[in-house]
Amino acid sequence: MCDPDDYFILRLYVAGQTAKAIAAFDNLKTICEAELKGRYEIEVIDLLENPKLAREDQIVALPTLVRKLPAPLRKVIGDLSDVERVLIGLQLLPRSKAETFRSPI
């Protein structure tokens, strides 16, 4: 889990202003305001305008959220509507809660 004082740099990769991309941004903004108020920065990367950037972070599906900071790098794919999944992906839930949300193997 991240330190409560960590500053987050989040990069959201999208392909144009699609409904899914807009939903992902809106969902991310809502989550960040609730969980990281004043401790985050969101960079939106449109791969239609900058396709080379997909290779840098090994983006294979869209939309994809990448947590650049704090380390380690983490990724969450999709429209970010599943709040628990996003919180687990960003490592904002304590380990015990994260294990509760894991699917059995």
C-alpha cells in the first residue's frame, strides 16, 4: 500500500474523445478527488495524436491508466467504473481489503 502522503502522477491513455475515454476520465477524476484530494496529477495521452507513446509504457488496450509515481509503475485497463478494482490497481487499499476483492484462482 502507498504512503498516505505520496503524490500520484497518473497517465490515462485513450484513443480520441470516445464515450469510453470520457467515462474513464470522469471515473478517474471522481476516484482521485475522493481518495487523493490535492495529491495527484492526471495526464491524458491521446494515442491518435501521439501513437509512439504507447510503446514507452507498453500499452496494449485502451483506455489504460498508468500510475507513474509513486513507484512501482501500476496499470489498470478499462473505463475505471469498478472503483474497488481501480483502488486495488493503484494500491490504495490495505492488503487485507485487496485480498477480499481478489477472484479465487
